[in-house]
Amino acid sequence: MSDPLVRIQGAGPVGILAALFLVKYGWDPSAIELVDHTLHTPQPAHDHDPRILALSHGTLVRLAHLHVPVQATRIQHIHVSSQGHFGSMEIHTDRVGVTDLGGLASYASLLTQLRQTVRDSGVALLEAPGTATPGVLVVAEGGVFRRDAPMNDPGMELVRDYHQNAVIGWVTTTPPPTDTAWERFTSDGVVALLPIGQRYALIFCAQTERAEAFRHATPEAQVRMLSEIMTSRVRGIDNITITGSYPLGLKWRERLADGNTVWIGNSAQALHPVAGQGLNLGFRDAETLSTCLLQRGQSIPDRLQDYARRRKADRWAVRTATDTLARAAWVRRAIGGVALLPGAKKLLGQVLMYGG
């Protein structure tokens, strides 16, 4: 019996990964349509997307299995602390028994590599859906939070507006970065410096007014503000280049499957960027969906309901962790104390690398 047509709406990283996993596990590539509305756009927005992606160790393993040549800066050490409070938590590769804790890659670079890999796989990339009726419709697009945009998807709930903005950019230092990622909690957000190449990627999350004040400050004031937050942890901040800013919210879809339609990635959940788990969660969505669809002895609705059941625990674990870190001041204050608990660092490392 031939495989039914799988139509994937959204050719971002999660949608492409779903197609690649289907092919790897034995689905007929000619029975997969990947719909990319920007396919023939002269200058697609993703070519200039400034985002840097935090790829977990588990995600890097998945991409290697799919023969995607990821160009990622590998992280050996993560340092987490809270401004004005005792202690810190440090996670090293030798404490969790792996060669790296994950890696950092540019969104534009990763998407380019994924698109080339999926073209080589024989999957059809289309600018508009084909005329055939799909046996499975996978929605893998949209879902980011926009404060000034109406909710036009009745299945997606806005759980929380954090009243924060994330300002992103680049930071150069003297000396340049090593292989340590820094995450520093402040009274109203989290600031991360992530080494990639000879500079740091900056994610500055704070209450909207403070974030925008940082964004529009003079270069000298920006350096001073960031230096005060990082204190002696990151020295020699020379220059900051801001590349963008976006509001932060939690959007959530409780029902993942309906008949022959399923939602994955940002169409299922949009999370706070603290701990950098959103994309990794979406990649696990893609792999689990592929394994469930390959259960050929079941109907398509039953396979998709099985997918929804399998994803419940991981989604809720990551949602709870990121939402708590983003909102609960007592958790941020307790970082130093938590680091002293036996096994705490190893457990956190496992969650960051492999998910909930």
C-alpha cells in the first residue's frame, strides 16, 4: 500500500526536519509536499534573519543522523548566575559525560543547510499547495507572539504576556569569547551572552521599558549597562551592535491533533527564550511525529492522537521550566543554593541537552 500524501505547511527548520525524518524512517519522499510561500521571493526574509539558535546536544545528534552539515560553535561550559544573589551554577561537559553541551548557529545558515538537504532527499518544495488532497496535514508555521496583532487562530491560546522584550545583537570583547555560555538573571529578566565565532550573540530580556531603553541607548551607555550586569564574569566589553527586538509571550495549543491535521513547533507552542529550548522542543515534535506516522497498521487520526499523547510530558515539562524561570523571582534567587544539591547540575544538564 502506498503512503498517503503528507503536506507540511511551513518550510522553516521544524517543518523541514519533519520531512527529513519521514524520509529517513521510510516514508516515500514523493508522497511529501513541503510548502514554502517564500520559495521564489527574490530576497527571502530568512536570508537576513539575525537570530542565533541554541541547539541542544540532542538536536545536534539528530541533525548528524540526518546528514545535515551544521556549522555550530560547540559549548563546553554553561555559567548561570543571578545578579545581587549568592552563588552560581556551572555545568561542564565532563560532569555530564558528553563532548559538548550543545552548539550555536545562525538561523539563516541552519535554514540554508536544511533546505539543501531536503532538496537532495527528493521531497517536493512548493510555493503553494498541490491539487491533491493530503492524507496528513502538518502545520509547522507561525506561532510567534506579537503584542499588537490579534489572535487569529482559535486553537492557539495566549497564556501569558510577560511584558518583556528581547533585544538581540552582537557583543565584541577583549579577549574574544572562549567556549563558555553565560546566563545572568536580573530583577526583571535574563541576559545571555552566547559565544559564536569571535564574538558573543546577545539576548537581553527585560521589562519592555527597560529593554527599549537599552536598545536606544548610546553605544557607550549600552556597554556600561551590560558591563554592570555581567560584572567580572565577562570582561572587556568593547562594542554592542543591536540587530532586533521582539516582545515575549507564552502561546499554547492544548489540542495538537484533529482528524488528519496536526500542529508542531511554533504552531503548537511559542515559549520564553530563557534556556533556549523552544526550537529544540520543536525538533523533538518533528521526530516523534515521524515515528508515529510510520505506524502503518493504524488509521491516520489514531497515529496523530498517539503523537499528541507522546508529546504531552515533554511539552509540559519545558513549558513549566521556562515559564517558572521567566516569572518566579524566588527560583532565580535560589540558583546558588540549587547548585549545591547533589545531582542538580547533572540533572539540569540532561534537561538542557535532551529535554523534559
